[in-house]
Amino acid sequence: MAEKVVKKDGYYEVEPWRMTEYLHQHTVNDEAIKKMHQDRMLYLTWMHEQEACRCLPGYTKEELES
């Protein structure tokens, strides 16, 4: 199986034709795409709220000018 793996841009990938043996392509309608987008934005908002309090504060304008 190692000969079926391709290194591309520093990442290892399985050749697409190998994936068709195990996974079948499905069509996605606009409603499903909209739902995925909303879920992704909800997740990103949640991550920002969780991690923003741990970030270091940035420099003020006065500190940058001095």
C-alpha cells in the first residue's frame, strides 16, 4: 500500500483513484452546503471565544510609535 501514497507539497496523500474503491462520490445540494457553512462559522466563533482570552494583548499605538 505504501506505493499508492503520494507526497505532494510536503503532505502524504492517497491517490484519488484508490479512494474510489472505498468511498463513493455523493452530490451535495445547496441546503446541505448552507448547513455546513453555518456549522463551520458556529465552530469558528466558539473557538475564537474559547481561545481569545488566552491570547496576549497586542501593543497599543503609543507603544508602537515609541
